[in-house]
Amino acid sequence: MADVKSPVNPLFLREEDLRQAIELLFYAYRDFTAEPDAILAELGLGRAHHRVIYFVGRHPRMTVSELLRILRITKQSLSRVLGDLVRQGFVAQHQGTRDRRQRLLELTDKGRDMERRLSETQRQRIARAYRSAGAEAVEGFRKVMIGIIDEGNRKQVLTDWGERPPPARPNPLP
């Protein structure tokens, strides 16, 4: 991989800069997931299990529908993953209070311990990178990552975080 250039000229985006960004996302994700993957492999679990544990931990008593919306996977895939996590005692399911057909999900004590274990090295990795980059770069990174998310999903992510999404930009004339 070529050296990372700094600073990038904000007036244009060259093909090489875009390709480096793609590579950096691949390499960062590879290293970001390596330690949790090893922990999960010991239990016969994978990244899909990690995502469920993470988001159920972030949103206790979320519905299965909400989890499907976040993960964007099929009901069949979620059913398999969720079944594994319930059987192994990481996730508990409760009946909805208003709709008894609704399933509310939350981590058990064992699940909360696993979520902390899986996320700890990731939090440390991000904290280390944030400290090294500084506040301005962190804000820029956040803007870039939010900008990569599809617009409709971006609004939902910001709403989930309790933030107001920015107003939609008018479409340019055809």
C-alpha cells in the first residue's frame, strides 16, 4: 500500500485518494475485528453474533424488528443467530407489554460480560487512534463515516443517537 498522504487537497478527490480510502477501510476493519473474531471462534460464533450482541447491548429491550432494521439481514438469518445466542445464554427474549407477539431482546449478565469482552479491545483501539489524531480529525472522521452511510439510513442512525439529522439537501435540477 502506498504512503498515506496528508493533507488531502480538499478541492478535488483523485482516484488514488479514493482507492486508498477503500483500502484503509478494509485494513482497519480487518484489524478492528481480529481480536473479537478470535474470542467468538472459541465459542463457535461469528461476526453476525457479535453484531447482535453489540446492538442488543446498546439498545436493551429492543424489538426483533428494530434489530432487523439495523442489521439489514433476513429474518431467517437473524433467527439462526439469535437462537444460538439464546441457547448459549447471552440473550434473553421477553414478550412485549402492548403486543404479546412482539419479542423484546436484552443481554443477560453473561451477554453483558461477553459484550464488554468483545468491545474492550475495539474501544481501546479507537481511543488510541482518536488520541493520536486529535479532536479536529476525530470530528472529520465522524463526518466522513456518517457521509458513507446511505442517506435514509444516516437519518435513522442519527435519530437512534438522539441527534437531529441535518436538513435534506434539495435535489439538483436534471
